Amino acid sequence: MAAAVSRAPAAPPAVGTELPALRLDVTTTFVVSTALATRDFQDVHHDRAAAVARGSQDIFLNILTTTGLVQRCVTDWAGPGAVVRAVSIRLGVPCYAGDELVLGGRVAEVAAGPDGDEVVVGVVGRCSLGDHVTGTVRVVLP
């Protein structure tokens, strides 16, 4: 697993600021444990034979895990004081066990708000098959 960056930006980030990449080895244990941790008991997330019988090449990440990883990509960069206001994603290709998932982001909007700088970050997560997830995360940086 990748180590958390946990650093808050020193000043309001500029539009176009690129976040550090979050690289994750998507092991079988990771896929199974995160599916179970999110109470997703669909067999395609923990039973390879069932997943293959349904047309997949292996078990794959569930949407709740992917959503959490998108949020983590941004909060690792934004720091512990950041408040997540919204996460919006669109799934693409499956991310199978044995693959690597690389998430990255870019600041799309910055606006001063009553609680701090409101920042919208566009995030993309890619695996060997292409874009696994695209989306945005809106955070407030105090």
C-alpha cells in the first residue's frame, strides 16, 4: 500500500495544481477485505469462480471502495483539517485483483468561502485496462 501524504497546502492552491499520485497494489486480499468492510457481500468481489462465471476475468473492486479511494487521493493531499463536502464519481473499466490502481487529481476550481477555501479537484483512477474511475471531490481547506 502507498503511504499517506498527509500535508495540507501551505497557501490556497491554484487551478491546475496537480496532486501527488496515489499508487495501490490491488491484491486479492485488498479486494475481498474492502468489499467485506463495506458490507458488500456480492460474490463477484470475493469469489473468483463466481466472478469468472459471470464474465469477469477475476474479482474486482466494489464501488464503495473506489469512492473511498477517490476521497483518500484528495484528503491525503489536503491534510487532516480538510472537510469533504461532496464526492461524485463515474465508474469505467473494472479494476481486477492483481492490477495496480493509480489515482491522481488536478485542482479545477478554487473559491473563498466562509469556512475556508472551497476547492474542487478532478480525480482520475487508472488501471491496466484504462480509466477505472473519474470524478470530482469538493473540499474546504480551513
